[in-house]
Amino acid sequence: MARVLVVDDAMFIRHIIGDLLKQHGHEVVGEAANGQEAVDRYRELKPDVTTLDITMPEKDGITALREILQGDPSAKVIMCSALKEKPKVLEALQAGARDYILKPVKPERVLEAVEKVLL
């Protein structure tokens, strides 16, 4: 079981991911709707895993990822985005994301990503 922070500017995506994780025994310790909230909530909650959208208001996910990793280099962050552009995927992974999920999210892919980063 992991303590998870779910970050997405779309509330319905946060609910889909959060409900799925709860159904499979994980604890959703918090949610955030933008990149700045993501950084603040991460520092406050210290989750085991964070799912982080790339395209968000105030601060994008890649900038938030870099700030989270600056404060905690061992952070386990899974990027989640509808962007299928290879450069954004590579940028997120090079910045330190542990995995990447494309929207619309597939339940088995979300669970696989969480299990993978927990190893």
C-alpha cells in the first residue's frame, strides 16, 4: 500500500485516479489542482508516490516535478498527461519522473505504474 498525492487540474481525473487507487488498497493522502499546490502539498504530506499532470495552471507539471525533486531527490513521481508529444515525455523522464501515463487513463496502466515505482 502506498500513500499517494494525486495532482491534476481536472477534478474528474483526480477522482478517477484517486478512486482507482483506493479500490486497490492505496491511501490517497491529498490532491492538488495546479503545479504550485503540488509542490506545497508534496512538502507537507511527503507521499510515497505522486501522480502529476503536465499541463496545469500557475506552474506546469515539469516545473513542479523539478521543484519536488530539488527538495526530495528520492521522490517517486509518475507524470500523467494527454500530451502524446515525445519531447514532453522525454523531458519529464529526463527531469526525474519515474514513469509516464497517457490520458485517457487506463486503470491497469495506472496500477502498473504505481507498483513499478514502489519497487
